[in-house]
Amino acid sequence: MSASTAPRRRHLMDPAHPVRPVNDRSLTHTQRWVSSTLAVFTISHLALGIVFAALETPDSATAARIGLNVIAGGFGVIAVAAGLVIHRRSPLSPWLALGVLPTLLGLWLCFS
């Protein structure tokens, strides 16, 4: 049996039979959603960790508690902006107001 009459193995590339094109639009859309979800959740976890650090500070360190909660809100805003930028939208959006939620939650937990 010669090499030209042998059946082509499906897992090997064959220049005579090119691979069909991949739908790049669908793949790009999925990649954007996965990367933005990972970025937003990772940065949000950092912000919530800072809120928990503010909860663990002594009651006498009021300025430190407020400062840590403000920093957490800054990271929340960065998380929302990162998600918007990955989706190629303007980072200056009303959605940035969601980034302030860690600050509000942290201040409420610290001082209630």
C-alpha cells in the first residue's frame, strides 16, 4: 500500500484539504465575556477583601476604617471600568456608580 492511497488520518493537517474557517466573531464575543467576568470578579474580590480588612481594624482607628473603605470603593470603580473597557465601551458611564458599593457596604458594616 503506497502513501498516496493510505487513508488520511483525521488528526493530521493535510494541505490538500484545508481546515474550515472558524467563526471568529462568536469566538471573540465569548473571549470578551470570559475575560471581563474574570477581571471584574477578581478585582471585586480584592475590594471586598479590603472591606474585611477595615472590619478587622480596631474600633479606635476610625480614620483607618474610613480610608480602607474608600480604597475598596476605588477598586470597585476600577473593576467596573475594566469590564467596560474590555467590551470596548467608554469607561465614563453611569455604571461606574456600582463601583462605589464596596465603600457603602463597608461603611455600613463598620459603623452600624
